[in-house]
Amino acid sequence: MVEVQTSSSPAPSDVAHVSILGATGSVGVNTLDVIERHEAKFSVTALTANNNIDLLFDQCLKFHPEVAVVANEDLVDQFSAKFNGSSYKPDIHSGNQGLELAASLSEVDFVMAAIVGAAGLPATLAAARAGKRTLLANKEALVMSGSLLINAARSHAAELLPIDSEHNAVFQCLSGSNECDVERIILTASGGPFLKLPLDEFAAVTPEQAVAHPNWEMGKKISVDSATMMNKGLEIIEACMLFEKNADEIEVVIHPQSIIHSLVAYVDGSLIAHLAYPDMRVPIAHALAWPQRIQSGIGTIDLAKLGPLEFHAPDRNRFPCLQLAYQALEAGGSAAIILNAANEVAVASFLHSEIRFTEIPQVIDQALQHIAHENVLELETILAKDQETRTYTRAYIEQSVRPS
């Protein structure tokens, strides 16, 4: 397992200064909810958003960060004008430079990396290079950068703590164990909204249906990823990197109730599981307080009232994106970058009703087949491969997939 340093953490009596990248998304909002419950322990130093400047403004008025960043440079002046006549105004920045600034401020202790997709990679990497406790909610950053992000964290004594409920659960289940004692990691998946939908109805799935997750409240892109199970595919890649495992040591099981978030199987036949209600405040609170514990705002599970828990093997005919992720892992090189970028473009096209739900994996497969898999080790080459994939994928959708 990747080592987690502790030297950069504030002492228990100190106030930890937090920067939230993606403050207006579901993870960012939940992070602020946890922080508000523990005002004596945490102080908000920086908040960032892309387009939702109304919510960002409200968050600034409530938490008074020193720095606010609007990634969409076209909205900066509009956001700044909201503070006219106010006695308080944060230091306002924009674009990628602003995001990287918010991630590396000297006074910041913890960085919540919650910007969805490839857009979050540069700022997440900046947090690691600045030696921050980096709470990794953006799985795409690790999928794209691989060893670059992990090595940056190690080289700069940064803590890299997973926020995805599955990886955070694995992290907790591994506590105190020796690497040689671990047989495999088991990631659970709800199966999304279409677990029992007849396969011949998949082509007619609408964006509204795909974002209606049965258990979790998430953004649209992540909800579609859950429906296709690409979310789980990306998590497999992330787990391999975080916990230094091979693909055949990562197992996925369908668990519709989303109560057990992951398990670790040990060589003696033991299974250690992490149980909690499906609410992102649980892993957020764990990572903010680690190695201690704080209240998350979520109650403890009443086992007597819980009811039966189900487990099933995933059907890869129903969820071809899961197989594509395993293929990208096997291919190595830049295949994971291509997988992620093509998926982001395909999901965006589906959400705009430009392609069908069943065409998402077809588009990703085309990109994986037609774009060269190269070893890319620096941020610039990673971003270049990401952009190459996006350009190809958009052209492919325009020419071959999009309905006339």
C-alpha cells in the first residue's frame, strides 16, 4: 500500500486550514457541512468553483475564505461584482493558475480535491507537490497521472487520502495490516439505476433516467458513470495505484444496498468490511480527522432494522465499460488517459442527447483502439494525450455516431 505520511498534519489542538477545490459540487458541499459541525477544528481558507458563482458567493459569505477562485475566467468579473458594497471580499483569482494557487497556499494544511474529471489534475498535483494532506475525491486525477501523482506525494511528504467511499473503506479495512497478509481487495458497486432493466431497453435510456441514482446524491457525470459502471472501472484503476495491487487482485461485486462500501480479503480466510449508510460525509469526516475520528452527521447503522444484504457478480454484457477499464489496465501506457478522456466526452454527449446510452462504451472502445498507447510521464504530455483523445472522440461522434 502507498505510504501515508503524518508529518504535515496539524497537531490535534491546532485548527486545520482547508482549501476546497470544487466547493459547489456534491463533495464540496458535503465537506463544508462536516467543517461547519467542527468549527473549532477547521477553518476554510480557499474555495473554488467553475460556473456556479451564485453558490460560491453564498459559501464565501458564510465561511469567509481568504481566497476564492472562479475557474471559468468569463465569470470572474460577474462574481467579483457580487461583493460590491460588502464589508468582506476574498482575494479573487481565476483559471488553472487560480486553482493551483488555492491548492498550494502556504497557510493551507488540507486540500479537498473534488473537481470532477481531468480538469482537476493540475491543481491536485500542485497540492501534492506543496506537501498538503490531499483528500482525493477526484479519481480521474490518479487514473490519468498514475505514478506521477503518487511519486509527487511521496517526494514532498504529502498525505494522499482517498475520499471515494470504496477506497476510503479499503483504507480503513487495511489499518494495521501487513501487505503480505492481503489476498485481494473487493470493491462493491450498487449497479446503478439499470441493474434490472432488460438489455433491449438500454438504447432508449434517457439522461434523466441515468442520473437518477437509487442510493447516492451525485453530480450528473458521476451518476452516468455509475449507470454504465465506468465509475467502478475507474475505481479499479485507482485501487491498483493507491494500494499497489494488480488487476487480478481487485474484485468487484454488485451490492445494491450500498451499505458495505468495500472489503479486504486476508490470506487466513478473513474478510474485513466497512459498513455505513451511503453518505459522502462519512469518508470526508474520516479523512479530515485521520488518524482520529469526528462526527460526520450520519447515524450509526441499526443492524436489527437493516434487512438483507445482497451480493452478485457483475454482468459484463450489461456493463461493458467495466471490461474496457480492465483492458486499459492491461494495455498500460497512456490507455487509462484515453479511457478517461473518451468517457468524459461520451458522457457529455449523452447528457446533451447527442448519442445513445449504449453508444457510450462504443465511443470509448473506438478511442482505445485508434489512439496510440504511449508512456507519458510528465504533466504536459499527460494533458496533451488527454486533449488528443478528446479531439479524436468529438470528431468520431460527429462523423460516425451523432444522429442526423
